[in-house]
Amino acid sequence: PYGLPLDETTIAEVMKDAGYRTTAIGKWHLGFCSENYTPTFRGFDSYQGYLIGAEDYFKHTRDWHHVEGYDFRNSSFEAKDILPPTAKGFIGTYSAYIFTQRAIDVATHHAAAYPTTPLFTYLPFQSVH
């Protein structure tokens, strides 16, 4: 299988142990051969983004040898140990705008729901490429 080995500790797991709530937004690209490799199984409480690389910035698809597949996931704010479903409601919106809005939404939700708990946000934007 391809991905960060399951016996490796992620920064999300370290932050969870320190008492933080955790969220991942954006590019994952650390494995998805089984759901155990995906963000909400690797220490993140929620996730929005894509699991593989080279997605289209607006369609959120990946073209591989002329076969196009949609890869965009969106979880609730409480999704630990749940593989988020695909979310097609974002087609046509630039990924950086989607991820920025999600970060704002997560921080707002967190401040209301967990006012005394720190929040760790992992936000690798797609557009750095």
C-alpha cells in the first residue's frame, strides 16, 4: 500500500494527545489505499480537501490516462474515524477560496463549541505548486 505508514505518528495525533481539537483542510496526499490512511483516521477530527494529487483547481478532478475522477471530500466538524463523503457542491469554485472559507468556518464553530480547548489546523493549500 502507498501512504504514510500506519505505525508513524502524525502531528494531529501528537496535538490530540496534548488536548487540541484538530482539523485538516486541503491537500492530503499521504495515502488512501484504505480508509485507515485518510485524515480522520490519522488524528484529525474533521477534513475537507482531496486525497490524491494533481487535482484541477476548479473541477476538483484528476485526469489519469484520459479517465477523469472526482476527488473532493467534505466532513462535518465532528468526523473522527469516518471517511468523509465526496462533495460535488464545490465544482466551479477555486480550491483556495473553498479552503479559506472552511478554515474560517471551523474556527468559528470551534470557538462556539469548544471555547476552552485549543485548535490545531493543518492547511496545505493546493496552489503552492
